[in-house]
Amino acid sequence: MTQATKEKILAYMQEHNTLTLSTCGEGMPWAASVFFANDDLVLYFLSDPKTQHGRHLASNPMVAATINEDYRDWRKIKGIQLEGKAEIVTSRGEKAKGFAVYVRKFPFVAEFFSSPTKLALAMFPKISSTTLYKITPSRILFLDNEQGFGCREELIIERTVD
């Protein structure tokens, strides 16, 4: 893993808000866009476990994801492709950390969990079933076609056993 590649990836993650999450379950693939926030290379997102991707993750935690813009010229494409494992955050300490990271990037989300505004109350049934997930990547590719067609830098993440 080169530090320069990691810094490019982290900068790109900070500049973008959504990722396309790809899951597979029940014999079928699925893709969904979710807002994400990251703490270093770990990505957090909120979702309802009853969604299609939530049901898939319950039986198969392996995911692929992309973070990119919608370009009109393929020569300018930049983005991230990653693979890894997604799981519901269960520990109290990591939930606090993950929510803090998420709310720091998306301050408006705090209102839904703490303020009794009309919008928050109207959305409460959906919000009450929202769960914090994390994606722990094992491999990330940074694509930059401005450097040459198909130019990719690979980052393999080595994890220590806890």
C-alpha cells in the first residue's frame, strides 16, 4: 500500500457523498446508492435491514462498491472501486464512533434522531428501523482516466486479527 494512493483515495472519499453498494443474495445481485461517511478507509452508512441490500447482507456480507461522479466524457472518469465486507455495527463504542463520523459529514441527520421537528416526526417510522452498517474494504482501486485510459492504482488493505 502506498501512502500516496491512500491519500488520493481518502481525498476522493471526502469529496463525495454517495456510493453504489453491490450485494448478492437469494441468487440475485443488487445495487443501491447510499450516503456514506468514512473514518480512514472504513465506510459507514445507514440503512434499514429490511431493504433488499439489507436482506442480502444478512446472509452474505461480501460487497463491492463504487464511488464516482456522472461523467459525460469517459476520458475524464475518476472514481473508486472497492471490495470488502459489510456488517451491522453492534458494539456501543463503535456505534458512537460511526454515528459521530456520519453526523460530522451530514449534520442534518442529527435532527432526525434528536429533534421533534415535523420532518423528523413524519420520517420517524423509517428512521426508527435504520441501522448503522460499516464496510471494511479489503481492496480498493482508484481509477483516473485523465492519467491514461484504464489507469488504476490498487490498495490492498491488510487487516490485523483482533
